[in-house]
Amino acid sequence: MKLSNKEEHPLVRYAEGLAALASGLFIAAAWGIDHTSHTWAVVLYSIAFLVGGFVKAKEGLHTLIAERDLDVNLLMIVAAIGAASIGYWTEGAVLIFIFSLSGALESYTMDRSSRDISALMDLKPETAVLYQDGVETTVSIQRLKVGDTVVVKPGERIPADGIVTEGASAVNQSSITGESIPVDKEAGDEVFAGTLNGQGALFIEVSRPGEAALFAKIIRLVQEAQSEKPASQLFVERFERLYARIIILVSLLLIALPPFLFQWSWETTLYKAMVFLVVASPCALVASIMPAVLSAISSSARRGLLFKGGAHLEHLAHTKVVAFDKTGTLTTGKPEVTDLIPLQGYEETEMLRIAASLESLSEHPLAKAIVLHAQEQGLALTRPAEFSTRTGWGVEAQVEGETWKIGKPAFMDSRLAGDELSQLIGRLEQEGKTVTVMHNEAGAAGVIALRDTIRPEAAQAVARLKRQGVQVAMLTGDQRRTAETIAREAGIDLVFAELLPEDKVNRIKDLKRQYGSVAMVGDGINDAPALATATVGIAMGAAGSDAALETANLVLLNDDIGKIADSIALGKRTIRIVKQNIVFALSVILLLIAANFIEGIALPLGVVGHEGSTILVILNGLRLLRNKPAVLSS
């Protein structure tokens, strides 16, 4: 049985890096014995060539034979072999070593960027309970068709998109809409496959089965977005092959023409051609990028920013818009009590104690928030008697001999609700809060408002992004009123509310067309398609779902959204250093080529110039290892 990436033996996983290291050791050993036994030194150099260059030679030959094209891998191998063919074994072996080491580092980085949607697949229901003529039958979801009725019991996942025909329950739709609070469902309401049923049984008429279901679309959207190559990657691939063709062609011309045009000897011609191959080889050009990128990745990891691939740094540097999910990203993802308004002459503390006692046996997230708030106040709760849950409405119970109800405002008898209470509820809902009313036989005794609270660092994070010239948007499945309230507190101008996952994808595409590079920040499974569609997907590391973490290009390990501005600044600084390296590397290559043709340079001098430029660009890239928060915060 073939091992997966996660199960591979370390020797297999790091084979390319170990080969590069072994190549370097063989080169060191060969150099050490060259003065005493040149023959054995050549043997060790040959082994270094074979061990370090095998992977790149294989890739280059595959491109040559299978695709009938040339790439930089083959060019480097030819340059190294050319150097060895005229006696410069050390120079050729060092070229192989540096190129193989760079390739190993690049392979390791790209392996980190591979994404897996297994977390999504785990949530996809495999079976359903089909209800026909009063008989329940467990069937595969592939057998479901439009019009079938399925029964979903408490705690089970809904197997297909459909309409509730009977029953009532609170359904956790976080996998679809990202809403932190379960949504009450009753007859006539729409439900989605992959969502989790609460405490009530539901009979659902199937409207979209199997692959047509919304959850299946989420998986498909992630797969499609992952298959697209960025424009920069396509450009690099085209440039590599064009560069290799030019160098190979020029080398062949240098070997064939000078003896006839300038009456050079074959020895002189071959020597100059090999010098050209060495000085023109793109070692420094390759090293211009990866050491800098890897240094930036390492530096950012120490500050809680985990990049899953080097290309994402470049993309992040060009970000024009950062789009945030609301729940769990800009907010904490947990409802908290914001307002306690006692009525009937009750004190606030007494009202909260009774409300928490009523809710103490409930599993609803709002109930848990009220109980937690009371516990934080140090209140002693009373165990309720004759407790009963009215699914989708609230609870009813006795506390200290008095019968109470607590739940939605509509749970209260309309005859007991006056204009003043209705205005109070309307004002709180206008503020984007969820309202719970507790009442006894005399009417409402208290109003409790709850809301998913904004993260403390959210407003500052948004302000820093704006100072960098980046637009900020919010994409959420929550109602518009709640979204706009949170957006005002965070300082966000672009608000898109009441979105399903496919709507979020469309909004990301619209933003990309309007502004260019777009980063998406999210934490839920429902955010995975948008994260994959965005130029850069950013996931919350602590609170994020497995699907979001696997899909994202950048993970905020400590859920600190304030560091997004740091990551953009880091990306810009990395791009500046990479540009410096590229200009320097190309300048050295052109200078050495010109010197070779005008005056003629010795091969050792060409190797020194070439390898010296490689070392300098690597050292320049390593500057990014230094922790410079002041620069990143600017």
C-alpha cells in the first residue's frame, strides 16, 4: 500500500535534501584528497555529480523527452558536465551542489503549500434515513432523488438540501453560512446537506440530492480554485525554458563558429564555450529568490505567521483588498451578553440569576452564554423544576415555585407585550443583537441582549491596513443589520451580508476584477471556497476549521488579525530584496559574459565571480531572518 504524504517515511520525504547534503559531503571529501590522489578525487566528484544532480537531471531529461522542451535543470547539468570535461571538477560539482540544494529547499516549501480537502469530505454525509409509507430505511445518499423524504434525528447531519415538511429544531449551519448561532428551522424552511441538526427531529423533502447539493459545490469550488496556476508561475516556467534555449544555442554557436570565423583553435573555442556555460548558468538568479523567500517565511513563523508557499509572499505584497469573514474572524465567534434590562421592579442581578437558572439545563449557545455570564458574576443558580424545551422558541420551567418562560420575543403571549417593550426589542435588534425575553404570568420580567462581540484588535488591524493603502471588506452569511453594526465598529466600508459560500466566491471574483490582488481571511469550512478563490487565503490558526487551515495560503497561528498588515509589509520587503538580487545576479552574468568575449577570462575566475555573486545574493536574502517589527508595522 502506497503511503500518503503524511505517512511517508522521513527518508523518502526529505530524500532530495539529503541527496544535496550528501553531494556536498562528497565534494568536501574530494577536495580534501585531490592533492594526494587525483583519481580518487575524480571518483568522489563523479559520485557528487550523480547524487546531487540525479533529481534535476531526471526532471530536465523528462522535459526534453516527454515535452520536447528545454529547462534550466538541463542547462545546469550541461554546464556542470562541461566544466568537468575540461578538468574543472570542483567548479562543476559546486554548481551541482548549489542547484540541488536550492531545488530541495524549493520542493520542501512547495510541499508545505499542498492543500487537502479531506476535512471537507469527512463532513459529507454518506447515508440517509429514507422515510416511505411510515417505514425508515437507511440508504446511500447517491440513491436519494428529488421529492424523497428523509428523517434526520437529533445530532445527525442533514444528508441533502431540502425543505422541512415536519418538525422543528435548531440547525448548526456554520459549515455553510458561518453563522455562530444555530438557526431555528420549522416546516417550510430550507436546510442544507452537511449541516448539523440540533435537538429536534426533522422530516425533509429532498430538493437537491448528491452532487447538486450546496455542500458538494463547496468541495468542487475548492478543487477548481486549487487547480489554477498563478500568472507569475506561468511566467517563470516560460522564462526558464526560453533562457535555457538561448544559452544552449549560444554555447553551440561558440563551439562551432569561432574556428572558422576567427581561426581559433578547437581547444580555445571549447574553453571559452565552457566558460560561457559556467558564467551564464543561472545559479545566482535562482538563489536570488528562494533564500530570501525562505528567510522571510522563517522570520514570519517566529511571529505567528505561517506561509504555506513562497509564491504567496509575492502575491501578498501586491494585495489591494483584504476581505474578512465576520464570525470567528473579526468577532470572537461566541455570543456574549451585552445588555441586561430588568422589568417588574427586579434588580439586574436577581433577573440574571433567575434567567441563568432557567437556562442551566439547556444546550443552546445563547443559553450557555447567559449561564456563563451569571457564573462570572458569582451568582448561585437554582436547579429548575419541570424543565421543558420548546424547540425553536425557548424553555419553560419552574424556579423557586414560580413558572417562567425564556426565549424569543415571540415566545411571549402577545397580550402581555406592550408598545414600550416592542420598541425596546426593536432598538436592540437594530443594533445587531439577538434578544431573549424572560417572562412570568405577569408579563415580561427582563430583556437580555446578546451579540457575537468584535475582537479587541479588529479596529486597529483594519486601520493599519487602510494606512497601507489597502481596502477592507467584510463577507458574511449573517443578516445585514448585524454585519453593518460590526463593520461600523471595525471601521470597514465595504460590507457584503447574507452570503452563501458560492456568493462569497462570486464577491471575491468581483473584487479581483475591480481591484486586482485580493486576500481573504476566514476560519470556517464555509470560507474554504472563498479562501481558495482569493489571490491569498488567510486562515485563523487557533479557531479555524481544518478545511480552512488546509485551504489557506497563510495561517495566523495565534488568531491575531493585526499581523495581516505585518505580513503584507513583509511581502513588500521580500519583493524589494528579490528585485535587488535579480538585478545584481543578471548584472554579474552579463559582466562576466562580456569579459569572456572581450578580454577572455580564466574558468576559475569565472567560477569565482559566478559563485561569489551567488553567495552575495543568498546573504542579502538572509537579511530577512532578522526580526524587524518596526519595519513590518510601517
